Amino acid sequence: MYKRQIIMLKKFSVENFKGFKDKITLDIGTPSNYSFNSEIIENGCITKGIIYGINSCGKSNLGLAIFDIITHLTEKQKLLGSYDFYLNMSGRKSFAEFEYTFVFAGHEVVYKYSKMDVNSLKSESLSIDGKEVIFFDFLTRDGFTLLEGSDTLNASIRNESPISRVKYVNSNSILSDNIQNQVFKKFIDFVERMLLFYSLDSRGYEGFMNGSESIAEGIVNSGKVKDFQEFLKENNIDYELYGCEVDGRKAIYCHFDNKDADFFKIASTGTRSLALFYYWYIRMEKASFVFIDEFDAFYHYEMAENVMKFLKSRYPESQIIMTSHNTNLMTNRLMRPDCLFILSRSGSLTSLCNATPRELREGHNLEKMYISGEFEKYE
């Protein structure tokens, strides 16, 4: 199995981006001291979280905001069309502001930047353990880099290229082998392996890799057809599957007594959605941070719970944040109040334990409290 690094996203905030006029913060680095479900806390950060909210409150846009970082730091898959209408329509600023805090083996990385649109950086700053090591103002064309081994870049860093200076330093310098530079490289590696995907394949994915490989091709090429069959069986979907080639492309077929059929032509919407999840699941062990938008939109509630248990058991250290409308998952049997968040239409993002003055305990019925409006008063 891929050996994970222990760098984690601790906190993210964004302002003046799409529907977020005011600053909104996702804080997954200050968990409460609950004694139950402690396996979803690692290195002082939340590793599994669910964001709830009514339609059009901004859950999908929050995912796009978090993954804006990959649009200028990496060459990975980008959903640039989703970043139209980049700035908030009512905002007074001509730019959006982003801030990420990462932790790694006792070190902290803070990356801040502002953009006028998805392709136009205004400013950029990177700090390691409280020391700003890279800064650039794209309007004045002035900046610096203090990472050991990048000294020669300071003269050329003022050129007219719009490229991110963090990306420029990473690509054009031979950094010395010291702790600070190791942390910098871990940060870059983390961003390179971030993954966002949607519950239906037609909406695509962002980050992690490139290409438009079909789900069937991905599963067949990975040699995982039988494992996929077992995965479906665990979710009470029983097919006899085999991989084959049809018209020059890899496919997955179902065997029946009288006739075989293409799996994706006979599978239900929920089963196809589950196949998409499996496609990404077999790649997730190499992902650093995963955001799944409405991951259970086409699942029966029992299947959604099975998938949640599956993620917790198979990838205990992986940071996976999901959006959902399924309140059946709002339970201390699976999660805990500091790992469940409410995104309001007004733009506030609050964990359940911070959305009420009541002390939430393991025996509380969180779903019943949510439906009764317990947390609405404190959004």
C-alpha cells in the first residue's frame, strides 16, 4: 500500500469568491475532545467530514474554492468552465482571497493568494513555521524568495510571466536538502494529489491526474473487475462481471444465463454512481485530500452508510470531505458533532458542536435535533 505522508489540511478560508461575499472558513484542525469515533481524527485534524446545507447554499462552490489552488500550482485536471463568474456579484473587491493552513510533522505551512479571475493572480505568499519564504505582488512585479537554493531566482522572478511564483520556484530551482525545503516539497506534493469528484461521471473531476478515461476502462485496466464485483456484492448488488474489449475499448459486461450485457447499460443510476465511487476509491490511497460533492445523491440510505463505513475502515488517515443532504448520516454511530458541518445560505459554515450552546454527547440524536431546528438559531 502507498505510504502516506502525514501532512494535512488544517484550515481553509475564502472571501469574495462566487456566492461567498464575506469570508468563510472551513476549520478541520481544531477537533473537540470527544472520546468516541476517535479514528476520524489524525495528527490533530479531522479526516472524515460531511457538509450539509440546503440547495444553492454553496456546497459545490466551496469545493471549487478549495480546489482553486490546483488551477495555478499544478498541471492536473482543471474544471475551468466551472470558475466562470469567479468574483462575488455583490462584492466590492476586484479580487478573491484564499488562505490555506497545512500541518506536517510539527511544521505549519500557510499559503495565501488573491486572484482577479481563475487565471490571474494578484498576489501570493507562502510561510513556513511563521516565516514568509515566498512573496510576489503581480501588480508591482516585486517579490522575493528566501528558500535556500532559490537565491538565483530573485533576479528573474520579476519577469512578466503570470506564472505562480511558488510554482516557478518549485520548477526552476535546486533546493538545498534542509527541513524547510522538505516541508515546501511536501506541500507541493500534497497539492499535486488533491482530488475533487462529483457523484455522476458527467460532471467530471478536478486535480490528482489528467485524462478522460472511462469508468470501465479504469477498472479493467487496474485489474479490479472481480474486486469491483465483490464491492457491489457487499452493497447487495449481485452481478457476475468480466472485463472485455468492444469496438477497441475496454468494457465491463454482466453474464446472464441467456445473454450478456454491458454493465453500464443495465445498471441503475445508483449502481452507476457506486461504480464511479469505486473507480476513484481504487485511486484514493494515493490522494492527499478528497472532496466528494453530494457523494450519496443516488444511494439508498443503507448504501450511503455502507460507503461511509467503507471509507473509514479502508482509508483511516485520508482526509475526505463530503457534501450531502442525507441526514441519516448525521449520527454519532458513524461520525461525531465536530466532523459534521452546516453551510447556511448566508455563508456561515459551522460544526454541529459549535452551532448550539448545548453540550452534545454520544447519546444525542443529531438527526432529530437538526430536523427540529436545534442548530438553525446559531448559524
